[in-house]
Amino acid sequence: MTNGEWAPYLSEKLKYYGFFSRVVTDSFKNVGIKVEYGFFPWKRSYVLAENGSWDGSLGWSRNEEREKSFYYSDPVIELKDFLFYKKDKKIKFESYEDLRGKTIGIVIGYYYGKEFEKAQKAGIFKVDQSTSDEINLKKLLAGRIDCTILTYDIAMDILKNKFKKEEIEQITNTKKPTKVSPYYLILNKKDKNNENIIKLFNKGLKQLKESGKYDQYLKEMYEGKY
């Protein structure tokens, strides 16, 4: 399986290669299949899985284009994006209309959802583009943007590893997520046996959840044990 850098879910540097990799490894182990990973830049990871050089890839959302080339597993994890802001800003979020006139920090190339794109095109808010979530959090602390959108677990990982305690204490997030997205294991359709392999994986994933290990692994991720 191709893999990549997306801490704390996937990383060659993390214990078990991250939460997502651990779930995939142990789900396959439950049905007697051993997994090997190759770590590549994300674009290459996708191409190598699509052209059959590797059987599949970890950590992808669902769309019509990918469904032409891949079998999808049951969801491995559901991720929630939130607005992060400085506590003295007191930002509320029920809909993007609440952000009228605000400047939102975004990362070039990231997909923030249909509602975000619709509101952006309508000119409800301004966007300030950066190359990473870490840069956006620095801009937030410097007062250069009003808020930024991050996946919760990724935000916690970046703040814990890249920012000082007094900086972290200045930042909070909205209660309502801006986007909820499931992520999957995908196996290419070039090998028709992969359709059966996906079914076996789903069986192993179900067993992992029923055993309580999935929740244990998730808890350990939140505790920073990866």
C-alpha cells in the first residue's frame, strides 16, 4: 500500500506509521493478510496505486473521479474541520454568513467543502492563502487573519509540537465543525481480486471496532502516543 505524510494519521516517522496505518495493518491482520507500506509524496502515492504498481493507498476521501479507478473500503476514520481563532476575537459559527467581512486563512490546494466555496464565491469573507496550516496559525497569533480552518486532530498535533504553551492558550475553536469527512482505504480496480480484498478488510475493520481496539488506538492518538 502507498502511504504518505499526514500526521498524526499517517507518517513514516510515527509509531505504527500513525493511527490510520495501525488500523489498516491490524484490520488486515484480523483476516490473515500482511501489509507492506511505501511512503511517497501524495500525488505519486495516488498514481502508483492507480496504475497497479502498488495495490492501493491509505487516507483518501471519496469522489466520482477516484471511484472510476478504485474500490473503497468502509470509512476508516471520520475527520472534522473547525474554525480556529484567538479567544479575544469571540467568533461564532453556525453558517458562513456569520463570517461576513472576516479574513480566513487557508492552505493552497486544500478542499474546504462546497459550502465554503459557495460562500467564498459570494464574497461573504476574504481568504488569505498560505502553504501550510502552521503558517496560518502563526498569522492568527500575529493578528493578520481572523480565523483559519483546520482538521481538529491535525491542529492539536501542530500546536503541541510547534507552539509554546502561552501561544496555545490564546487559541480556541468553534463548537460546530465546518466540514465532516470520512476517509478510506482504496484498492485499484486493475486487479479484480481487490474487490474481494476490500470485503475482507471491511470484515477485519469491523472486528477491530467490536474488540474495542479501534477506540483504544484512537484514544492513544489523542493522548499523543504516536
